[in-house]
Amino acid sequence: MRVGLWGIKLATLALAIGGCGVVHGHEGVASMTIYYVPFEEETLTPVTSANIQERGIRCEIHSTKDIDRIKSVLRAAVKPAPEKFSDKRVRVKLLEPSDTGDVLLAVIEKEGEVHFPDGTEGQISRRGLDTIKKVIESQCRQ
């Protein structure tokens, strides 16, 4: 009888541990790929949206909270930007995974000018730019 009771307790414990794994296994399902050049870095040749993937640092972000913070900053970008996006001082390229591969979310220049894939441009506030820098520093720098 004691062996049977012990077996039931063990089975219950196994289910509880397995259930916790399933619940916690879905955290961080979100993903964003970032290519970046540190904002404070000056380069001799232009870093552009075409070459940042070769010249920049690649980073994966899996924190839903940080991805939401970045998207919130992008949504708040003032349109149209006071300064035109030049594609010569790119510091961040944001990509999101999809069923067909990575999809461009936005490209950000050193002073906060942002270019979206639909051709629109905007200006990220100083505070918003600081938020993006903090996310990159906390999630990408080792």
C-alpha cells in the first residue's frame, strides 16, 4: 500500500514539474534580430542599410518586454522627420522573423532618423533613442 501511495506522489510530482516546464517554455517566444553599430562610434566609410549586416554586430532579442519597448518607440516616431534619412550613418537595423524569412521592421540612423520598409520616414525622440540604446546595451553587449 505504501509503495502504491509513493508511486502516486511521484507521478503527481512528475506531472507538476512537467506542467511547469510547459508553462515556462512558452516565455520568450518573441524574437527580433538587430544589427547595430554603437551609436558613439564614428566610421571612416558610411554604414548603410545595405552593409550594416556585414559591418555591424548581430544580436537576437527574445524578451517580449524589450521588443515591445522598441516597437513603442518606433510607433512614436514623429513623421515626417525634420532631417531626411540619408542612409549614410545607419546604427541599427531591426528585423522580425516571419514564415518567409526575416522581415525588415526599420532602419535607424545615428541621430534618430528612422526609415520604415513602406518608404515612410520619421524621427525618434532623444528619449526614444535612449530607450533603444538601453535595450541594445542590456541585451546585446557582452
